[in-house]
Amino acid sequence: MPNEVEYVQGLVAKARDKKVEVAGKLDVENSQSKLLGVLNLYKVMDFLVNLTGKKSGFSYWFAIIIVTIIVKLAITPLTKAQFKAMKEMQKISPLVKEIQEKHKGDQQTIGQKTMDLYKQHNINPFASCLPLLVQMPILMLLYYMIRTYEFQFANGTFLWIGSSLKHMYDFTVPMSAGGTVWVTAGNLSEPDLILVVLYVISMFISTKLSNVDPTQAEQQKMMAIVMPIMFAFIFAGFPSAFLLYWLVFNILQTAQQYMILHTHNEPLPATGPTQPPAQPEKPSAAPPRPRRRRRR
């Protein structure tokens, strides 16, 4: 019996050593790979991690924070334009509601009148799309960077990730990239459910703050519920390092969004036609004085 146990333990040790050997070879290959033959994203991330001494409990997640801040600063001009357009739409929302009530049931007229109103106030309702379009290639680059540096992120921890609570429970998510998701991950290269939940909460708050277009109120309410749930399934199997980026980015985005949309609001324009000022009433003519009778 002891021989069998030792034999099994030997097989497990060999498998572990083989896995480490393969991971090491892949890591070397990743460190030499260049995106489009030009950009070595592995070395970019490795440089940021080495800035603070490659400490497992700090350097790896701090490097992700640095990347997040750099990306946020790069797209800040576009984000400001997006939120300013949202704020302008907030200001004229009473006028939009007035159009909806006046042409109730006629969606074509409502849409045309609303677009005319936007044009009159120099508002571009599609301004919010540009930051999203710019973020997509950045997101793909970041995902590629984290994937190439994945074997190094296995050395990184973050708060509960890699703590004594690691690998408490796992389950399978069919739509996710990795399939198996840990409630608490062992390192930043593994999926982590707590980060997924925090990301969903941050996305829900951000989506709720964006509800400024009364013509699409119902659609926006639905999106505030559906979008976070959908992204939870999609991102559930992604490395914790990637989810940490999205969580921090959403927090910064929501804070900026709140400051622009919900502070220093100007008075909303009056709705409906302006009433003329009340005219003062003219004094009524004095009643005729009674005629005095002459004495005889």
C-alpha cells in the first residue's frame, strides 16, 4: 500500500514538473512574440511589474492599475465629449417629453422632431459611440498583453486572490472563455467570481447613470439589467488580471461620469409655450354721482 501511494505521488510530481516546464517554454516564446511584428506587449507589462520589484502581493496588480490609468487618460477627451453630450440631452429632456406627449403614437414624427431638437441645440446623440469604438482595439490589445504575460501573472496576488481563502469552490460557466471559475482565485491568472460580481455591480451603476435620453427610457432600463448579466457570463472565465482592469476602469469612468452629469447642473429649459405676463386690470369707471335736487 505505501508503495502505491508513493507511486501516485511520484506521478503527480512528474505531471507538476512537466506542467512547469511547458509553462516556462511558453512564457519564453511569449516574451519574444511581437504584435504585428513590431510591438512586444510582454516586455511592456514586464517593465511595469519590475518598476516595483516584482513583488507577488503588489507589483502585478499595481502594474494593471498603471495600465488602466494610462488608457483612461488617453481617452479622457473623448469621454468628456460623450458625457457633455449626455448632459445637454438631460437639459432638453423636458422638451423631448413634450414632443412625445404631443405626437403620442406617431414614432416617426417623434423621432424626426427629436432629431430636429437635437440639431437646434447642437447636440450629437451619437457622440457616446465614439469612445466605445476607440476602446475596442485597446481592449483587444490589453487582452493580448495579459494572455502573453499569463504565466507571470500566476505569481501575482490581490487582496483575497491568493490568500488562505483561495480555491474555496469552483463551477463551470458554459459561455466563459476558460469554463471553470473559482469563487476565490489562487492568483491573477485564474478566473475569480468575486471580481466578476464587483464588475457587474460597477457596470450596473454606470449604466443607470447613463439614462439621459427619455426617448429610449425603456430600452435603457432593459440594458441596465441585461448588459451586466451578459458580460458576467462572457467575462466569468477570463483571468483575474483582465477583470481587475475592467473593474478599475469602470470605477474611474463612473466617477468621471457622475462629476460631469450630476454636478453643477444648470436650470432645465421651460416646457411648453411661454405664458404672456398678466396685464393689470383697468380700474372700472366710477359710478355716476346722484343728481342733487334743487330746493324750491
